[in-house]
Amino acid sequence: MSTPTNGKSPTGPLRTTTGASRTTTNGAARTATGKTTTVPGASTKRPATTPLAARTSTTSTARSVRDTTSPRASGRSASRRQQETRQEQLRKYAPLFGVLGIVLAAVIIFVVISNNSTTPPLTAAGKAKVITATTSVTPAIFDKIKTGGIKNPFQKVSPTVPLYVNSKGLPVVLYVGGQFCPFCAAERWSIVSAFSRFGTFSGLDLISSSESNISTFDFAKSTYTSQYVDLQAIEVLDQNSQPLHTLTAEQQKVFDTYDGPPYSPTKSGVPFISYGNQFVTISSGYSPEDISGLTWDNISGTLTDPTNPIALKILGNANYLTAAVCTLTKDQPASVCKTQTTQDIEKTIKG
């Protein structure tokens, strides 16, 4: 197995393993904390002690009282006093119990809704609007964005590894992901933006990842056509982390070879992308948290503003992907690959 020539460990957000014992990849783990309110109990006061002299001088009176008051009657009297005390305390703290109950119910409802909410579906026209906005970002916007502050997401494969091409001689970019995966969800925005500069997507759909509810695209039923590069986008797991599509023997070999040490600390994680077996990425170029809680409209609507933080993340990462493809296509098409932004990033990823 080849060793990355840049000698760097994988950087960027964590990824999701495809095994049964995956670690949940929520943007942030929340610990529910509750407070226990202690209600003071009844306090029993001991009667004052009668002085010895008084007891001696009133012996007959005391005896008379003892004679007329039975132990059973005294017990009932004490029991009534204790019951009255408890009832008084319950009346005193009843408002507090009511407030705590309302707060607890509100917290439970919020948690349930947060964990089960999904982004409302779009109409056909709404989907078309999102897809058009993402696939038709202008060259001027890409040039203004540059890297968007994104760090180089690539690991270089040994230069002795031959370029991975298809039967027509086109360089192959292999994407392996899962519908449930929030990191795949984040990366798809950049993939759609970048690869639309080299070809055309059809059959794209919009989904939300079942983990973290990240609005994104779905490659499960999509196809991609280009005269420059062969994007093979395979969703191997569905929203329930169950098998969806199967890799070919050749794709599986690439996946097994480069989706593990030394390129990734774990094997068989998603997302995984091989760029002609020359570069690999083993996570999203930016964190899913950057677009968490946003609808498809919210996200795609930012892509015309080169100062928007979300556009900087998505399109900055897309510029890296563009430069990687240009190294495989020998800088074709020139209208995309010969721009100053692309050329500068190419130098970075080539090392």
C-alpha cells in the first residue's frame, strides 16, 4: 500500500464508518441535565421540659390529666398534626411543582422534536431552483471565493500509482457515500458545484441526512456526463445505514486500497473520494455543522454572495475539487482550469 507523500495525517472533520458499530456523527453531543428539588420534610419540635419543682408541686393535677388522656387519643392527635403539617407543606410547594412539571414537559417535547424533525419537502419547481443555483455558479464567484479559508483536503498518493481511467481513457473520480451520513451531505454540495464545471448531472434529488438532518443532494439515482472526467458517485448505504448500491469489483479494489491506513485511521468509512488514485479525501472539506439547520433554499441562496460564510465553505472546497480534476484532465477545459484561482490551488495540492 502506498504512503501519502505529503506525510500528513488526515485533517478536517471526523468521518462516519460504515460498520454496524458506527459512532453517531451529530454535530455536537448534548447531555440532558436535570435538577432534583428536595422538599423539606416536617420538622418535629420537642415540648419544653417542665421544671422538676413544677412537676412535684402539681403531681395531683398532672396525674389527673394523665388519667383523662389515653395513649390512643394522644397518638391520634399527633397523627393529625403531622398530616396537617404535610398538607400545609404540599400547599406551600404546589406552585413550584407545577412550574417544574411544565419546564420538564417542554424540555421533553423539544428533544423529541429536535431528534425527529425533517426538512419539509420542496415542490418540483423548488427542487429545480436549488439544483440550478448550485450547478450554475458563475466563474466570477469562484474566482472571488478562492479557497474560502478552507485547508487543503487532499492526501497525495504515491506518484508511482498509475492514473485510474475508464474504458474510454477518461480519469475516474470515485465517490463512495451514504444517504444517512452528514459528512457526505456536506461534501455533496461542493461536488455538485465543482463537477458541474466539467459536465452535467441528471436525476439529482434532494434529501436530508438521517443523522443530523443536513439538507443535501442525493446521488442514488443520478447520472453524470462529461467529456473530461468520469464521476462515479455511489451511495452504498441508505438512510437507515442499510445496503443500497454495490461497488463493482474495480471500485471495491480502489475503496479497499485507499480507504484505510495510512490515508485514514479507520477502514471502510464514508465519505471517500479517489481522484484518479492520485489524491484521496476521507471526509468532508468543511464541517456539516456549518450548514446545520438550514434548508436547501437557505444554502443554495448563498452561492451568489462571495462574502457569505456558507458560500465560502462550499465553494472554497469546490475550488479545491476543481483543481484536483484539472490535474487529471491536463488542465482541460482551459476556461475552468487556466484561471488564476485554479492554477494557484493546483500548486498547493501538487505540493
